[in-house]
Amino acid sequence: MARYGMVIDLKRCIGCNSCTLACKQENGTPEGVHFARVVTREVGTYPATKRTFLPVLCNHCSDAPCAEACPTGATYIRADGIVMVDKGKCIGCRACNVACPYMNRHFVAKGLLTGYGTDGLTPYEAIKFLDFEEGTNIKCTLCAPRVDQGLEPACVITCPTDARVFGDVEDPNGKLQRLVKDRKGWTLSPEYNTKPNVWYLDE
């Protein structure tokens, strides 16, 4: 079975936030909850300054500290490497929030599922919010329902510059492995030894 991961090419990313919007639309997350974010920084000294963009999401670590910290087994790793949360088992203790060094866990606080507007839930929100429950933690699922249908994650297919590549991290002849090897791919905070399955390219 394939083990899924992603490569993000920072030389292609233009900081358009299409990934953020695509993720928001696909998952219908509550207000203020973004599984896919783009961290923007301004570097350099005036007048020689520029903006840099770092798209971030759950790293779907092979040695996920969030799964290890979860006292009920609500957070678990599928056979294909995707880290998931069983909302039926989650007790909202937020141990996973503390354990995740990448700050990619999100708590559904009371009142978050009332919708964005003041007139109650829209038909879209009424459907999407069924996936969430107040008092539980949620996270990026790498669009597992899409993956199970043989489709790529929403953030991948939406990127206008093809900065994201999704595939099998264990296929030695696959595009992911070639990109990581040929362009010296790196992961965020390797000192945590979480074995992330999201790599970045900047060479």
C-alpha cells in the first residue's frame, strides 16, 4: 500500500492563498480554523526587501507525537500514513495540541459551529458542520475522502503554479522521492524526529 505525502516547491509558491481557500471550501471548517495556511514574511533591508511564503499543513508524521500523546486513541495513523482523528473517541483534552510541534491541531470550541453569519447556518454549513463536534480536536486529513476516491487533495489540484506534488513517499521511482533527492528536500523542525511526510524545496 502507498504511504502518502507531499512536496511543496517554494520557488513556485506565489503566496496567493489558493490552497487555503480550497481547503476551506473542501472541509468547511468553522470560522478561524484553517488546515492549510501560508506564512508570509518580509525579509531584507529597505529598499532591498522581498516577501517569502511558507505554506504549512499537518505534516502527517510517521512518528506522530499527537497520536502518541492521545489518551483515548482518537488520533491514529492509517495504513497509508494519513493521520486522522476519530471524533467519537476524542474527549477534547487537547494533549495533541500540546504534543504537535507544528501547531497544526485545532480545537472546536463552543459556539464555533453556529456559522459565519448572524442568520443561522447556510445550507453549505449545515452539511459541512456535521463532520465536526464541539469540544473535540480537528486537523488536516490530507483530504482522505478524496484520496480514497483516487483523487488528489484540494490544495494540490487548486495550486495555480503546481507548487504542490502529492504521491507515494515510499516509491523510490516516484516523483516525490525524485524531487526530494534531486533538489535536496527538507522538512520543518527535523530536530523533533517526527519523520514528517511533507517536504519543502527551495533549490
